[in-house]
Amino acid sequence: MATPATPAIARTSGPLDGLRFEGSGPPGASDALVAEHLRLLGARPDGGSGGRFTVTGRDFGEITARTTWGETAADEATAQAATGIMAVHGRRDGAARGLAVDYAATATGVLAVQGLLAGLLARTRGAGRITQVEVSAERAGLLTVSQYLAATGAEEGEAAELAPGGPPFTSADGTVFELETLDPGVWAGFWRALDAPAEAIRRGWRPFQFRYATACAPFPQALHEAVRVSTWARIQHAADVSGADVCPLRSLAERAAEYDGAAPWELTPHDNAAYSPARAPDSLPLAGFTVLEAGRRIQAPLAAHVLGLLGAEVIRIEPPGGDPLRGMPPACSGISARWLALNRGKKAVEVDIKSPLDRGQLREMAADADVFLHNWAPGKAAQLGLDHEHLAAVNPALVYAYTSGWADRLPDAPMGTDFMVQARTGVGEAVRPADEPPAPSLMTLLDVLGGLLGAEAVLAGLLLRERTGHGVRVDSSLLGAADVLTAPARARVVQGLDPRQPAGFRRPLRTADGWIALPDHAAIPYDLSELPTDQALDRLRDRGLAAVPVVTGLADLLSSGSISRDPHGAPAVPTPWSFA
């Protein structure tokens, strides 16, 4: 098929151009991030500080977003402890431990900006009058662990062992690196090139493959030993001949030196003004919008899931026979619990994108949609005739969203998967305090945050379309997620300070029957190891310390009252926003 002419590109403008914002009230969970994202989207600051952000503008009136820590948590450390983030991140190491980055707060801030954009979008469409949005770090934290929580509450056990272990690997000459492949044949070829034992290769594939689902990878020690006696040059050769990707862990200083200052998303409108706003029903902010999602794994499906929670109709494009991940154990009513955490409530249409006839059907569907969202490998959309220019030819008003790994911002980048991006961008250093060796978290930090940023970008694109009548291409990436997450640490590098948090930072304290977490930088008044958790908490609270018990097993959250069950019986976390 002939490639259509590329739509003429207009000057990029911000969806919040002409609007102003002001902070007020006590500090919230993510004040700096909310302010920065509002500024990047075009709003001008009016001064003030605090956790309540009021956005005003002609034709919009006033809308306020507020971030809080929640009912139990008092700061990042206690939010991670109370929502299971510490439990999931700690699986690789065999005990709950805190992320040394402000992950719950970062997710909270992105969700708050989503809520503001959704509220403003509803106003432009005449859908009710949202005046307030509230997001708590506790609800944001639950959303980030929702897949792990769903698996915990499934009808059957995990398909792979939950036990300590996992990458990164270390070569004989000291190079610490991550390995990635999605192909068992490539996996076997890489290890055979390093003379690893055949049985260890066979046994190692399953935990390696499932580490995205389980946050741990207890593969045989013989695999670590095989790389410890191999030079980095030999390891690179093994990757080259097998087709595997290897990536040395980079430092935060290296990432700071190359950082290009790019925003976490890019909005590119085109000249064809083909969109005429229509009045929306008085219900959820995105009611009446249709999103086509051709997503794999986590990033794009989560972005579409968020849009669905806000009211959009999401139609998932699946291969003939359906998404194979529907059958990934553990299951609820025969459907993967993890898959349901990202895809419940979506419609599905099976499309063979290798077939010209089916690709034509997909273009016809895009002609009637508001959003087309995918995270295909780089270049695949263009090869299929399904890139922005192709779909804009049939629907100039389309918001075309691509959630990628690298956003074409880094030359010679490895495969754009969560753990490789963590390795390449210094996240492995940022997530661990100074007394732990750098290592990417096996919790899918960037897939989840990348999905949230992807949804934020789509909302910004929809609002820009409402205000200008122009279709928009929006790009977001795992690289953008990494840069958002490590921004405070990179800032410390620029200031000449140690980018890492001090030894023991956010490490839970042992009690006689569990673990507790103190707020960041709180002094430990005495040894708590011989006290039951309840007594230890009472003593600390008597001293004014807002300590919380650490959730060490996600099953404890299932009976907390905030987790419901969907029609399939799978655990479902609460919607993160409260609108009024």
C-alpha cells in the first residue's frame, strides 16, 4: 500500500496554555512533580506552595487537585510499607525493604495531574462540573502493586516459585549487567556460549521468564557462576551470537551527564483541524470516548486501563485466538488474575495485523475512534501501515499514542524493557541505599509508571484536541518514566552531592513477630526486636512517631476492606481518584 503524505505539523502548543495554577495548604504527597507537570503542559504558576493545586482559566473556571498520604501513611516510607510496595520490591532479597526513590509519591503526582486534565476535559465537553480531585499515596501505591495483589488472591498458586534470587549478573572483570530476551531459544544459546550446565539453563528459563510477574527469579546458582568466570568481552560475544541483549548498569552520574532535559511526553498536533467537540454525558470524565488499544504486557494495557477507569470505552486489539496472556497463571474463573488487573472491563476484537484485510479493518475502526494506543516494537507500526500518518489519513482528529521504551532518545539503546531501562538509566543505583550494591528492582517500576505517564499524555492530547480541533500524536516512554523517578537523585549529582540515600534508608525494623516502618529520617529510640509489633507501634506512637506495620504478605491486604472482587473473583484495587 502507498504511504500517505505526512500531515503538516503545526507548532506544538500546550493543553494548559492560558491557564494558571497556585499551590496552597499543607504539603502533600507530590507537590514538586504536580507543579512541574502543570508547567510543562503550559500552565503558568501564580506562586504559593502546598499540596492543594488550583488551576484557573477563562472558560474553565476553577478546579482543585489535592494529594495526601492517606489514612495510615504519613510519608513515602510508611506509604510503601502499608501498600505492599516494600513486600514486592523485597522479594528478590528475601525480606521486605523500601525503595530508596519516592515511588508512591511519584505515582500519586502523575495521577493527580491526570485527574486535573480529566476534570478540565469534562468541562470543555459540558459534562457536569468537577471542581475537586483528590488522590492519596495509599491508593496510588495499591494501583502500582495491583497485578501482584491480583495474583495473590487468585484461585490457584503461582506458576513459578516465589523465592529470593535474580539478576543482575557480574562478569569476571567486574562488569555488573542485566540480561534480556523474550525467547527461550535465545536464552539457551546465550548460556551455552558461556558453557553453563544444560540442566541449569533448562531450570533457569522459567523463573527468568516469570520475573516480570513474580518480582523474583530464583534461578540456579550455576548461571551466576558461569558469568563470574567469563570476561565482559566473552559475555558480549555470547549475546551477539545468540541474539540476547546485555546492558551494563549505568550510574546516576552517567545519566545526569547525558540527560537531554526532555519532558516525559511529547505532544505533536497537526494542521488538519477536523475535530468538532460534542457534548458529553454527565457521568465519568471520559464517557463517550473510544480508545483502541493494541498493547502488550504492562505499559500500554495499564495506560488504557486508567483511561477506562475514567469512563472511556476501551477496545482491545488482540491476535487471532485472543491474547495468550489471558491464560497466564494464576487464574480466576479460568482467566489470568494478572491479566484482569490490567484489562478488566475492556472489549476485545481479534485482528491479524499480518493480514492486509485485517489491517484495513483496524484502519476502519481507527476512523471512528478518539484514541489509538500501542507499544509495539520500534518501526513495527510503520511497517504495518499503522503509524500516525497512516491513521491520521483516515481520522485527522485521532489522538495517536505510542508508549515506547526509549522514545528514540538514546543511540544504541538495548531492548526497551523495564529492567533494561532501569539498568541503562541509573535506576538500579537510585532504588537502593548506599550500603546495598546497585541492582534494578524486580518490581516492574517503569512499566507501571510508564503506563501512568502514557495515560497522562493521552489525557493531555485529548484536552489539546478539544481546545484546538487538531488531532495529536502523543509519545511517552519507559525512559521518560525513569527520568521522572530519578529526577531528585540526578539533581543531587548536579549539586555535587551523593545521589544515593544513606545506609539503611527505608529498611524496616524487626519486631518479635514482624516488621515496622518509621517515617524517613526518624530516629530509632530503642531496640524493638523483642517487642510484639502492636506494643512496638504503641510505644513509638507515644513518642509521636507515625510508625506502621509493614505488609510482608500481600494476602494481608485482601482483608483490609479497600480491596474488592471483580465478577471473575479477582482482587480489584480502588479507583485512585475521588472527584467532586
